[in-house]
Amino acid sequence: MLDYFRSKSIILEIILSSLAKPSWKNLVAFIAISVCFSVFLHNWSALLSEKAKLNTYVKNISHRVTQSTFQMKTGIFLANQIAAPICSHEDINELRTILSNYHYISDLGRITEDNQILCSAMWGKLLEPKSLPEKSIRSSSFEKSWPFISGLFSSNQIREIFSTGNAFVVASPATYLDIVRYSSKTGSVLYTKETKQIYRIFDDITIQQAQNLIHSPTPKLPLLTTPNSVLTVTNCPKSYDFCVSAIDSKIGIYDMGLWDWIKMLFIGSAIGIILSFLVTFYIANRRTLIYRLKYAIKMNAIYSLYQPKIHLKTGKIVGVEALARWDDNELGKVSPDLFINAAESHNIITELTKNLIIKNLKQIAPFLKNDTLFSLSINLTVKDLSDQDFLTFIDNEVKRNGINSEQIIFEVTERSAAQNNVLKNATKNFLRKGYKISLDDFGTGFSNLSWLTTFEPNEIKIDKMFVQSIGTQTVSQIALNGIFQLVGSLNVNLVFEGIESVKEVNYILQFSPDAIGQGWLYSKAVDIATLDELIKSQPYMQSSFLKDKR
């Protein structure tokens, strides 16, 4: 069991060691940014939650005020309909009957025009009238109201009194007892809509705070809170002339407990660590071959150089082979074998090939039109060769550039076997259009004798491993001699790759006088400007060229 866990830990260690890891500087930066963002989000979430609760708190008070106002107005209306003499025994009994039906009213009685209370349902007929202040508040619901009356019937009691006609009501102190505020740091104020006269203050705010709350504009929800930031909500019901405003004096992150801060910082740190690894992985992935290759194809950054094809006997340049090249900002010069294989394995070789063909035909078209025997060789996979849509694409591009299809040679470079009947049908389609087929790397891999009958090629390219074996008396040279004998009777052109010495040229010409060669003895792959100079000067046709190379 111990060995099992040890082996698993080694595997995990290998996996972790292969992952791209952020630097400490980047890790700290991401954590700091994520923590700040976490604080901001938690703060904003807390503000939204607090505002929703404050809205509920204010609406509950407003709803209760409307209920209380309705009961007080109804109580006064019914009291003013009593026909019995004011403050008579019958009148007080009627008042008590009315009072019993409305639990938001604590008392109901009679009042004179000069604000003298004569009797009430609770206290009966007073021995001496009690005077209310001369100054009162007038509203659409009541003729007169006194919001802060203390010690009228009992000491140390503050009541709100409302009157219309000769009747008055006292608001019950229990009216708002069941309205629960969500925090001890909140408070609210009830006041008239037009005159801003305060009727009642709820919970933990002072008169001065209430005045400030009424007369100050409602601040917007702050994006960033400070210790002095507050949250306010106001509700003014329609058809009533009162408003309720509430204030929360400690909001957002300044109202969070220790556990909330720990959770907030932990989440921010965790997200920062994850993001730093993801970004590092993304950046590292951007530098990988396949990512850069896809980007290069999209940006049309892969280009072609052209290696001259030389008629060995005369030294004339009779054609060129287009060779893909890629210079990447991150990876530098990338080997064609590397990125071509990658393009094939990731199924993007067709897109790459089309991009290059468009460039090749446009650049080489002038040479092809100037010399009808000049040819352009383009590497093609069996997959593209078998695609009818690809053949249509080729036709369109050849016609667009005004090129003779017989001057285009497609070299088949598929590195895996394919069904012979598929290849046979595919090559016939190309041959029927006038294009020529070249069997590349003959003698290696899957390019074997059976492909000669399958492809019916116009050209066979002999791999450089056979050319470089000349004069070595090795198996490769023996195989080369066999190739000469095999293809000597076939009506195909022979192209020899990798020629680097005059000795190789002379040996090839002994067995194949019309052979065509490519190699560094003559020229590496060159850009279009250099190719133009070579074709104009034809330096390899000079008799001194091979002599100087001996």
C-alpha cells in the first residue's frame, strides 16, 4: 500500500512539475487584485442586501401609517356623527364603542375650536379642560395635528393627537411595535410630504439626524463605501400627504464581522491563485507550436522560398519547387518538417496549403507565362489530392492567374499508406485536368514500387539518401543503381534531390542524361527576387560552373 501511494505521489509530482507556474511577483499581484475585487463584490452585495432590507423596513412603516390613518379618520368621522350632547354619558359610551373597533387608536374624545380637550373615551369627562398647543400641523387627512404632546393625561408619555371638527384621536403607541427593523444601526422618520413637519421618529436616530435625513437629497448607492457612508430610502405613498425616510448609518464592509472578512479574503486569495495559474498557462500555451502555427496561418505569415530545379546536362533552370518557411516572433525559425507534421496531425494542413498555393501561383505566374516549359512544383498530401473541392480550388486559382495547368506539378508527400483505389481515382482527376503528379521521396517510407502503378506519375523524385550514397559502395548506392534500371524503361522524369558535388552530377548523367537535379551544389531555396536574377542570368549553364566546383 505504501508503495502504491509513493508511486502515485511521484506521478503527481511529475504532473505538477510540468505545469507552467507563475512567478511570485505575478502571484502576489493577482492575489492583491483578486482580493480587492472580492472586497468590492462583497461590499456591493452587502449594499444591495441592506438596501432591500431598508426598503422593506420603510414600506412596512408606510403601510402601517396608512392603516393607522384610515382607522383614525374613520374614528373621527363616526364620532362627529354622534347625535348625543357632547361629553354626555351617552356620547362617551358611543365614543368607547367606536374606540373598541380600532386597535390603532388609544383614545377618542371631544375638542373645542380653541384646542381644549373636554372628554375622552378613556378618561371620561374631565373636571377641567386640557389645553393643546395653539400651533398645530394641518394636512389633507386632518384639520389639526400635534405630533409631540407629552404629559397630557399621564406624565412622561409622548403622544400624537389628530382632530377634525369637534372630535380628536390619539394614535396608539402599540401601532408600530411589531414592525421589525433588520439592524440596530437603522432608524426612520415619519413626516409631512409638503411642509416636512416631523410626526414621529422611529428607532436609533436623533431629532437632528431626522432633520438632516428629511432635508438632504437621497444619495446614490456608493460604489466604494467609507466609514461615513450612509444608505437612505424614502417612500411617499400616493393619496397620502406623508413620507417615511430611513437611514442605515453603517453599511457595506464596515458592517461585516470577522468571519465575513475571513471568508472574503479567502475567496479573493483563492481566485487570485487560480487566475494566476490560468493566465500563466494561457501565456505558455500561446507560445506552443500548434497555437503559434494556427495564429501564423490566420495571419498569413507562412511564406515560400523557391529551390531551382536544374536540367543537369545543360544547367538550365527548368522549374522551381515551392518550400514553406516560417519565422515566428516567439519560436524563431521553425523547421518545415516540424510545422508541416504539426499541421497534418491537427488537420490544418489544407488551410495552410491553400494559403501557400495562392501565394505561389501569384509569384511564379510571370515565369510560367514567359517560358511554357518552366514548371512549379507544389507539395500536396494524399488527403488534399483526394478532395474534389480542393481540385476545384486549384482550378479556380490557376485560371485566375492565367497559368497553363500542364506547368503545375503536385508532389505527393503523404507519410502514411492510403487505399490504392482512392489514390488512383484522385490522381486521374488531376491528370485529366492537365496537372502533373510527382512521386516524392521514392524508395523511402510508403513511396514504394506499388505506388508507380497507383499514381501513374509524370515525375519521380529520388531521395537525397540515395544521391549522397554515390561512390560509397553501400546498399543505398546498389538500390540507386536498381532504380536507374527500373525507371529507365518508364516514361517519367527523374529528379534527384540533395545534390552537393560534381561527382554526384556526373554519376547521375551516366545513367540518366535528361535527369533534373536539386541541391546546394546549385542553389538553396531563394526568395522571389533572387530567383528572378538566377533565371535571367542562368549561371549554371556556363561551362565554368561545374569546373569551379570541382
